[in-house]
Amino acid sequence: MQPFRGLILLSCLLVALHSVPIYAADFKLQPLPGDLDERINKGLAYLARQQKADGSFESEGSPAAMTGLSILAFLSCGHTPDVGKYGLTVRGAVDYLLKLAPDNGYFGTDGSRMDGHAIVTLALAEVYGTETDPVQRRKVRAVLEQVVAVIVDGQSAEKKEKSATGGWRYEPRSDDSDLFVTSWCMLALRAAENAGLAVSKETTEGATNYLMACYRDDQKGFAYKPKRDSTISITGAAVLLLGLSNNAKLPEAQAGVKYLVEHQVNDQTPTGYLSIYYATQAAAQVGDPTWAIVWKTAYEQLAKRQMNEGAWRPGPDEQGRIDHTSNGQQKILAVYPTSMAILALSVPYRLMPVFQK
């Protein structure tokens, strides 16, 4: 994808003022559920209600990472800074991240660590292509350059094991790597490159080499770390990233596609929302018949997990909780599962530049 492709897609984003039944001409995924837009819009309304006066969100996780995820959810449905029903919500969230930006560029000190930092980077990179105000664009660009530098520098950290070379883990200079954090970093760098920032070929190839080191030939899927067991979430992330980097024809990528078809998400799947998100994004890159199979399961899972309030029910092993107040009312903290659910359900809209080839 060429730099500033996000600007080219801006016209698509701006049309989404209230609801967004918009589908790219080259992405034929019809028919889609009739209540898809309604479910997404209820989820967006829930997220908007969680925003605090400072622009962050009342959530169950780290403020920076949860704000970044929320921004991505709104962007995926066409709501950009100052534009769309939730334009002001997005503007407040972006302003919060810009004000929060640390001098050293590392957002992970709030407990979200490198995965949270990468999520913030991804959000700012996607926002950059939708900013129409020159002053705001300069502010976003300045912070974006800092946060990208943290990721690039972190990859050069000396690793305890050779197999960890090229990846990232919990802290900027961790001496180990895992494909969960590495996947977020790879998406963030891709989005930054699309926004016009320079990302070296060595950085990209190093990350891809680590990704390939996490492939389990005996299980025909990808693992959190080399020699660990394959999982749906990590295999989905790997298939997605290989597809975006024009490596979809590799035998490992093809095996990963088959793995996603044969291992469907259910109520017992670990990190269920992350699994649904990556499996859906990966299937969208592959197309039918993989898409039809994965999407059907993903939609059914998400439909039954959505609550009346519009939020998605927190999973047992992912961020989120439901508290009960003294008067017997429920207080739902579910920014993470709701954002991830919206990001999965909005895949057919095809509005996120980072996922465009």
C-alpha cells in the first residue's frame, strides 16, 4: 500500500454520519446479517457513554491502550475526528492521547506495556490519514514519529535466544519475544508506513522472520512463541500479516488458513475476542470460502455475547468486568471486548487503511 493511502480513503470515511452500511466494490460479502449495523451502532453508543471529560474511557484496562482501541473501533465504522455522529468523541480521545504522550515516546508505562504502546501507535497512524486540520496533523505526526521510534528501537534489543530475534515482547528492550505483542507492533508499523513514515526493509523482514519462526509444522498453525502450541488468535494474526505482506501463497500461510477453518471459536476458546478479531481479519484477506465459514461462526459468537446495554460481555480471561452497585444495579466495564467485537463486525465495511492491500 502506498503512503497516504489513508487520505485517499478519507472520502469513504466521511460518508458515515450516523450508520454505515458501506461495502467496497471489490469485497463482496453479501448477504450480511440484517441487524449488523444495529448491533455495531449499539456498541458504539456504549463506548461513547464511557468517555470521560478528559477524553479517555472509563474502562477495565490501561487508559492509553483502551482509548487507542476505542478510537480504532470508531474509525472502523467511519467516525473520524470531528466528522460523523461520534466525531467529537474521537476528537476528544485523540486529544487525550496527544496530551498524555510522554517525553520518551513510550505509552506503555500505564501498565499496558508494549502491546498497549503498539495499539496507541496503530490508532494514531490511522487517525493521521483522516485529520483535516493542519495543526492537528502536525501534532499527531510529531507524536507518531516518537512512538514509532520506540517500536523500531525495541526490535534491536539483544535477545536471550536466537529464535526471538526480530520480535517484541512486554517492554521496549525486552530480551525475549512473543507473537502476540509482535503482531500488534507489525500492524502499527504497517499503518505508520502507510501514513508516510519510513520503516526500513530490515525492520519489516526481521519481524516476518520471527513470525515464521513461530510456525508449528506438526500442528499446521502458529504459536505464541516458537515450540508452543498453536492457537486461533495467533494463527489468525499470522495469516493476516502474511496476507498483507504479499506472502499469502507461502505453504505456512496456506496451512494457517486451513487451521482457522478447522478450529472454530467457541465459548471455551482462550482469549475469545482476540481470536474472533484476528480470525475474521485474516479470513477477509483470504476471501471465500474461508470468509463465509469464519464469519458465520464469528457473527454467531458475537451476537450471543452482546448485552442489552450495547456492550459485549467480558470474557473470563480477557479484560472487562461487571460490577454490582449498592442499589443492585450493574456497572459494566467492557471497553476492551466491545471495541474488539466492533472491530471484528465492521470488517465488511473495509474502511481501515491498515488492512488494505
